[in-house]
Amino acid sequence: MDEMQEQVKAVLAEEKKPDIIFFDFANWIPNLASEMGCKAVFFSVVSPAIAAITLLISTSKENLLTVSDVMEYLPNYPSSNAPVLCKNEARALAGYANQPNNWMIEFLSKGVIGARQSDALAVRACREMEGAHCDHLSVLYKKPVFCTGPLFPEPTDEPLDDKISNFLKKFGSASVVFCSFGSELFLDFSQFQELVLGLELTGLPFLLAGTKPPKGTTSIQDALPEGFQERVREKAVLYEGWVPQTQILRHTSIGCFVSHGGSASMWESLVSDCQIVFVPTRGDYCMNARLMAAELQLAVEVEMDENGGFSKESLSRGVKAAMDDDSEVGGQLKKNHKRWRDVFLSKGFADNYIGKFIRDLEKLL
């Protein structure tokens, strides 16, 4: 990517000079923008809390990070006073940042360099949810932070794959558990088995789709426990490969969404009608889960052990708690989720954010 500077400059020069260039990890864009008389805006699609912690872990080369460093770096969520990270999560994040010759830290550092040299930061966030962390990010980088709002994808009417569609038709409204761990995350073999066994343990029909096969295997089928397929044949579908997640979440048969807690999945689940369960296995996912479960109280976060792993029992308990509408917990989750969904889908909410975002950019020029 660093070798593309001249090509990008040539492309920009061929057209009418832009007013603003948005970028993420191409840390040379601010200098190029300045040379051309443009503004450079660093755009983060992850939450402001994640963007802030990235600054900490990517600038820790001289002094090793401690658990206290990580825990004290971010403010708690305002209303619930919930910590953004627990001690074991902070310990794992510090250990990761302190690894010598960690290529991911070097990569993240490029983004931080670019963000520091930019004219402003833009984040996919809403101040109603994360206003305190937007302000914190602005203080850390000493520059304005503009919120784009939720940026929900436009719904599509394209039909689902026959295998998925035919399976969902067999079950009633809000009765199926949909589980997807995204396109980036690879669980290890034992955690993958805990995942599928935990879904089985719920006793509910489930669709496991779009999840990568575990490390060391070439397919989901290769990693399944002995006898698993025979036991769940009538009430489960395991679909390998990409799936239209937003469409599946809109299907009337889906009653619960079990996710790793990635930012895209978090936003898509917010405007769904189903209950939400997070199984966060690393720092950035934990932050999203903490926001949704502890602060907004509209999701369940599956209990993890001190090493950041989950069991089939903890996964099953989390799903059952979310799916039990008659219980105090399940009912409150559903009520809170509906309240926030109504806010996000209210007339003019998303458009107002985009309108203000454009006005903020105009002030930058």
C-alpha cells in the first residue's frame, strides 16, 4: 500500500481537486492532501473506544503496558459505570501489545500516525450511545471528532439461498437461533466444538452460517464432534461461506442472534427484532459487547473464563436467558432493545446525522 502513493496522487490530479480525502491506514494521505491543498479525514468504522485503545497499544513500544495502564486509559460507560474492559481482557490486550515484533501493532501504528496528522477524525458512532468516548477520543488526538451516525445498510429483497430459506420456513416466528462469527475470526478447534455443542445444548433450532472453519481444519464439517450431525439433523443447518446477514436477521423465524461482537454485526443486530447474544473473544469485540450488554442493557454477554474462553454450558445459558421472554431478564432485554431500535429507525434520525456530518466537514474547509 505504501508504494501506491504516486499512483494515488496521479489519480487525484487527473480529476478536479477534491476538498477532502477520507482514509484509514494509508498514513501518507495527510501529507499528500496537504501538498494538494486538501483536507484529510481519518475515518474509523469501529467504535471510538476501540479507536482510543488502538492509540494506547500502538504507542507502547518504549514502556511495557500494564493491566492498570489499559484499565485506566478509557472512561467507564457513563450511566452504568461499567468498565470498558475487564481485568483479564486488559491483561490479554497488554500482553498482545507487549509482544516483540508484532506485525499487527506495526500495522495499527500506521493508522495512528495518519490519524494524528489528519485534520479531523470521523467515527461510525452515535453520541446518544458513545458521546463520552467520542469526547475522550477528541482529547487524546487533540482534534475534532465527527460522528456519521449508524450508517445502516439499505435492505435488499434478494431471495435467500434455498438451503437457508427452506430450513427457516420449517419453524415458527422468533424460534431459531442464528449464529455467525464473521469473516475474520478463526476459533481454535476446542472453542469451535464448544460453540456447536452449546448451540445444541439450547435445544432450539439453529442456523450456523458465515463462520470460518477453526484453525487447522479446511471445513466446518471436519471440526464437528462425533455424532453431532446425526443428533441435530432435523433442527440445524451449518452453512459454510458468505451469507447475507442483514437479510437473515430480518427473517421472521429468527429469534436470537449469536455473534462474536464485531462492529458491523453490532450495528446490524441493533435494528433487528431478535434477541442479541455476544461471545466476545478478543479486546475490540469485548468493548462492543460491554457497550451493548452492560451499558445499554439490550444484549447478553456470554460468561468467559479467566483465559477468555467460553464453555458450551455458558453459551447455552446465555442464549436461554435471552430467549426467555417470560423471565425478568429476557423481558427487560427485549424492552430495551426495542427502545433503542425505535430511536435508530425513527424518521430523520440517520439523515440528521449525515446532515450534521456534512456541515461539520464544510466547517473544516
